[in-house]
Amino acid sequence: MKKNLANYISAIRIILSPIIVCLFLLGNFKIATILYLFGLLTDVIDGFIARRLRTVSNFGTIWDPITSVIMFYSVSLTLVLLGYISWVYPFAIGIFSFSSLIFGRITKNMKLRRNLHVLDIVIGSGIGDLGIGLLMTYIFIPELSMIIYLFIVIMILIKYYYKYKSLVLR
């Protein structure tokens, strides 16, 4: 169980994605937003647990971003369908993430590769996932938006600290 705990936590995002979409389509925006924010929290927790328990694996380094992408696109495309955001937002995030992934793989320059990876984390996770979380909170739970905003800022700082630390201190 210890070996796979972080991967199980990542899997929560796959389970949450269709539930959040259904809640949005049924008009339960507050519950959907809270579940999305919980999914974002699992994105921070799984990496922390994997590093803390020293169970970082090749599978986990692929599985974690896949579950994040599934959750981000299922929710953001639902918001596009419902008319809350423009299709340009998820499209631009996807183009940037895909291009940084490709250029990061083909370059031989390790410093450039690391910088592209950090930039992908900032754009994909920061502006993508957390941006949608902030937007949803602002629209659907305005009375909690300041508390959630502070919570998301703390999540960003924790996530980037551990990602940066793992990339730079190798």
C-alpha cells in the first residue's frame, strides 16, 4: 500500500472528473467547485507523499500529469460548453503544454529542458488548473472566494517549492 499510495491519490482525480462534469450539467455548481478544489489538493498531496515516503516512480511521474490533464480538460471543456469560459483558454493552455513537452524532449541542453519543464508547470498547473479553480470559486462561491484564493496561493507555493526543489537540486 505504501508503494502505491501517491498513485491512488492521483487516481482520485480520474474518479472526480465525471462526477464534477455531471454536477455542473445538473446545475450543482457549488458542489462541483468544491470537488474540483479537492482534486487540486490531491495534486499537491500525491507529490508530497511520494517524495516524503520515497516512493517516486516512473509510473507515478507519468500518471500524475495524466490525471491532472483529464480533470482540467473535462472541467474546462464543460465550462466552455456551459458558456462560462471561452474555448481559447483550454486550447491555449494545451498548445503551450504540448509544445513545451515536445521541445523539452528534443533539446539536448539540460538547462533549457529544466527551464521548459518549470515553465510548463507554471503555465499548465498555475494558470491552467488553479486558474480554473479561482474562476469557478469567484463565479459559483463568491462568499468564499477570498478564503479559497488564499488556499490556492498556499497550494501553488507548496507545489512549486517541491517541483523546483526536485528539478534544480538533482
